[in-house]
Amino acid sequence: MKRSTLILLKTLVWLACLGPLVWLLWCAVTNTLGPDPTHTITFATGRTALRLLMISLVITPLRRLIPSLSWLIKFRRLLGLFAFFYATLHLLTWIGLYAGFDPNAMVADIIKRRYVTAGMTAWVLLLPLALTSTNWAIRKMGGKNWNRLHRLVYLAAIAGVVHYWWQVKSGVLTPIQITVVLAVLLIARPVLSWMQRRKAVAASSTRTPAPAGD
Ligand code: HEM
């Protein structure tokens, strides 16, 4: 892919990822965050975090399925870091607007409300991934260890979706869509690895062995 095209695409992804934040800031400035600004900010940041996390998870299976899309890998870190950015904005909203910066209220909430426990788990799992997203960290850890650590992203996504289900009122099915997406991604991963292994075995068995004595 031409460098100029990559730069253009990256700029568009940056703008798209900043969109929800700009919208929230605009609503704050124009006083249109609605009757419950805390709710609006929490929901907008939480949904954006979870959606960006899912989009970042789609990249690997998509590349495996369509090798010509391998350039998408250049966007995975950006999307992952933006998911963490919005999850952190979401956490700060809870710390400031829900708990009023009161550590006791926070601890009580984490213990009492299981959806907050699940949300906190998701954020804590995303933290080491964000901290090790630099090229320096990849070099320091080595590719194998880095890949092993970054598999935590699936656990973080599961915790995020559980958090979403546990906070909606019973009978509300809004999280169903993102749950189906995550389920497909979790199933796709081992299936694609198995298909790739089978392909490799088939390729090696069809390779005609070199005649003896060559
Ligand atoms: C860091 C710890 C977290 C805390 C304390 C937290 C807290 C909350 C709270 C208080 C709500 C709104 C509940 C309500 O008003 O009914 C909420 C909703 C939500 N949170 Fe979190 N959350 C956390 C982490 C996360 C993470 C890491 C994600 C995504 C990766 C996430 C995604 C969501 C979603 C999708 C919603 C529902 C939004 C909706 O219904 O539209 N949260 N969270």
C-alpha cells in the first residue's frame, strides 16, 4: 500500500475514533448532554470503548480469511489504544461523577455492584496491553511473549460484554449484538488456526519429495 494512502487512512481512522469525544465535548459546550449528563457520558464512552475493542479484534480473523487485507494490521494498535482511551474516560467518569472521587464509595461500588466488578476487570486487563503497545515493549518482551500477553484482549472483551449485560435491566437485550460479534470472533480464532494448519499439512504432503541422492 502506498505510504500516502496509509497516511490518509490513518488520518480518517483517527478522526473517526475522535468523533465520539468531539460529540461529547460539543454536547457539553452547548449544554445538550440531556437530563442526565453522567449517564450520557458513561454510556457514550462505555459503548465506544467496547465497539472499538471489537473492531480491533476483527482485524486478525479478517486478515487470515482475506490475505490481501493484511495491511489492516497497521490499524490494530491504534484501535486498541483508542478503546483503552475511551474505557479510561469511562472509568474517570465513574470516579468523578458517580463516586465523587470518594475511595470508600468506589470500593463499596466495586464490591456491591457486580457489573462494576466486571467493568473494572475489563479495564485492568486492558491496562498491560496499552502499556506494552510500543515497539520498544515488543522488542523488550520478544514477539512470542508479547503475543501471549496480548491474548488477554479476549478476556478483556468478555469481561466488557459481561459488564454490559450485568448493567442493563433484566429483559433488556441491547448487548445481544455485540455479544454475537464477540462469540463469532472467539469461534473464528481456533477455526481459522485449524484451517491454516490443515492447509499447511496439505501443502507439505503435496510437495513432491526430492528424488533420492539429490
Ligand atoms: C473501569 C471500570 C469500569 C467502571 C467503573 C464502569 C462503570 C460503568 C457504569 C457505572 C455504567 C453505567 C451504568 C448505569 O448508569 O446504568 C457502565 C456502562 C457501560 N460500560 Fe462500563 N465501567 C467500567 C469499565 C468498562 C469497560 C472497560 C468497558 C468496555 C470495554 C465498559 C463498557 C460499558 C458499556 C458498553 C456500558 C453500557 C452502555 C450502554 O448501556 O449504552 N465499561 N459502566
